[in-house]
Amino acid sequence: MAQPLIIDSIATLRATVAGWRARAERIALVPTMGALHAGHLSLVHRARHEAPRSIVTIFVNPTQFAPSEDFGKYPRTFEADIAALAAIGADAVYAPQLAEMYPPGFATAIVPEGPARTGLEDAFRPTHFHGVATVVTKLLLQALPDVAIFGEKDFQQLAVIRHVARDLDLRTTIIGAATVREADGLAMSSRNVFLTPAERSIAPLVHDTLQAVAAALRGGTDATDALAAGEARLAASGFALDYLALRDAGTLGPLQPAQPARLLVAARLGSVRLIDNIAV
Ligand code: PAF
């Protein structure tokens, strides 16, 4: 079980990548904020399938958290993360310090529009995608991977990153990977550790409700009625709903005839905000 190379500077990252490229080896990047679970590890498996060289980034990016959010208490499990990555054979972990990513005087941000302004996550976290787009663009420019893998669980994030990569002519192909779920359907998330046992027992209702709404839609129920029933079910179970929305799967804007649709939800349970989505 080889330890991944642990890299904390852009210079070492670039030298490592240059060595691989000199041997014509393709490189896959998996950006994460650590606290790795089976969902993240599935992204690394996908990376290893896509390219002989894989780099996992671990950086809890402060610019994507609003001051009121949980940056300080976001789980940090670096030693366990490295052990898990060693077990599945990741080649390198890029874990820069804050000053490497945001040196003093840092004054540039990417402010995405398009799927980043569709009234979903952006309505509740107005600057979140500025931080995500900025840090992901930096990581892609630092590592210049052939492919980068992101989970579909953060479906709007994936759409935003695809759009940014296209608009800025980044050389990396963005790949979305299916959400990994617990046996009861709950989408895996680093924040699930904050659910109390009582909250954990009702959290699977988020996915269950998505499935019920999707089944109603497929069965011909009017979208407004199907969404209202889903909202009522979540509210009755103790969730504070941010949104339950049916959108065009590509743009995340209004549903277009004959285009794939996506059903997306964000709901709060105590202090934890759960998001999930499925194809319809
Ligand atoms: O999905 C995440 O973990 C983060 O938003 C990402 C893509 C690593 C950027 O910090």
C-alpha cells in the first residue's frame, strides 16, 4: 500500500505533473475539501480509470463559505484521508496551505453567471459559486490535468464548473460522477456527521421524496402538484425547505420541452443543510 506523494506547493505540483507528462502519462484531478467518504473515493476510482496518474486535492476553501457558514467547523480528517487514498492507490495528494492558494494581496475572483444564477443554491448562498469557481479554476491551472472529476451530488456546482471550464478555454475535460448513497438512500456528504441520531433517521426522506416526486411526474402528475406534494411531505417530517425544483438538466434554467430534466432539493434539518438531486 504505497503512500501518495504529499505536495503542498504549486512548484512541486508542477514539477510532478511535468515529470508525468514527459512520460506521456495522462493525469486526472479530484478536487475535494477532505473529510473523505465513499463518495469521494468513488471519484478517485473514476480518476484512476480515466488516467494512469491521479491527484486528489484537499483544501477547505474559505472563499466558498459565507461568514455565517461552517468553515471553522468543517470536518478535517487529514490523516484518515491519506490512509484511505493510500489504500486505493492515488498517486498524489495536493494539500496547499491557505497562503499558497491566497497569498497576501490576492484580489481576483471568478464570478460565474449562467447555471450559477438560477435561483437554486445561489439564492441561499449568493457568493458560494464565486469561491468555488475561483478555487477550481486555480486548481485546474495549477495542475493542468487532462480530466477532473466532480460528484453529481453537487449538481449545480458541476454545471457551473463545466460552464467556467468551457468559457475560459481550460484544457481539462470535466467529468461528472454519480452520487454515492448510504444503504437507506441518503446521499453521502462530509456534513452528514453533524446529523443527530434522530435527524439521521429521517434524513433519507430527502432522497425518498425526490423519488416519489419523480415517479409522480413520470406517471403524468402535473409538475406544480407533484412538487407541492413533495414540499408538504418534507415540511411535515420536520425539514425546513430551501427549494424543491424541476429544471433543465443542462442549464438548470426552466424546463425545456424534450430536454433532460433534473429534480433538485435543498432542505435543512437542525443545523445541517442537505442537498440532493436525481434525473427525472
Ligand atoms: O465539492 C467540493 O468539495 C468543493 O466545492 C470543491 C469542488 C473541492 C471546491 O472547493
